[in-house]
Amino acid sequence: MNRSIKAGAKARQGEVRRLWPAERDLFTAHLLRLDAATRRERFGTAVNDEFLRSYAETTFGVGGLVYAYVEAGEVRGAAELRGLEEIIVETGEAAFSVERDWRRRGIGEALFGRLITAARNRNIRTLYMTCLPENAAMRSLARKFEAELVGGYNDVEGRIATGAPTPFTLLDEALDNARSFATLSLSLQRRFWPSALFGRGAARH
């Protein structure tokens, strides 16, 4: 399936796929590129680089999944599904971040769709998300997925009914995981092969 994101004259080519623990550095670099306003939108308060590095270290634990929009080898948008360690309660938490120059191109919507599929396949029936009241883009995105929004003074909470898994959603995620793992494997090969070849060449001399 072609996951290229297209939006008129501002279209950019990339793919939405799962990120693996070995790609944590890509996720960290994405977080560090977020400007101050985007960081506040994502975390609900001002955060510094040290916080973001620490956050990235704990993101790929047992209770979380990360999907990303990857373009030219860099993560430009990410969606996180958390709460999987408490799957018995059938709820999860979604969080999103898209770099400012990559907004308004359908990336958030593509990430949201992938996250909902992953939630359904893990029997998460209700997905929660929280954003600041002034984050109109996130509230608009939530409404596209028929989220029930409840406003507060400090934040807005969205609740989305995901539905049950189907053979199609299970297959869709399985294929996506296979593609993303193949991408990771190729990346690791490209990273280590040159040094390995150089080492063999040096040994002959």
C-alpha cells in the first residue's frame, strides 16, 4: 500500500510506519526539532531538551507503540499509543506531534488512522487524547475521527470509540509491521556494512 502523503502543491513524499526501539534516535531527533509552541501543544507545558531526551528513552517500553511519518530518513511526525500495559481495562492514550513545516499535509490524519488500527487490534475499545483548548488543529483532527470532546479550563479531552479488530485490520497491521521492519533491517545493513567491508579490506593489507 502506498503511504505517500499528498496535499496539493505542498505535497511531500514519505511513509507512515511503525518505529522500532532501534530507531529511538530518529524519534529523539524529531522531538528536539519541535519549536517551543509545538512542544507546549504536545506536552501541555514548556519542556526543555533534557526532558525530551529522557522522554524518548522511556517511550518504547512495554506499554507503548510509536508510528511515524518518515521522509528522507527523518521522522517529521509521530503518534504514540500508550497504556498497553493495562490492556485489561480496554483503554489507551494517544499523543501526536508534527513538525511545523510539515503540517496541513494530511500527516496527522494518516498517523491517527494507523494508531486507531493498532488500538483496535489490541482490544483497546476507547482511545483518549488530551490537548490545549487553543490547539484548534488537534481538535479538528479529533472530530474527523468522531471523537467526543469535553472542554475544560486547562485542556480538552477527546474520547474515541475504536471498534473491534477484524481480519482486515489485523492483516493491515501485520503488513505494515513487515514493511517497517524491512526498512529497519535495510537501514542497519547500510549503517554497518561499510565499516565491515573496510575492516576486511584493512585486514588484507
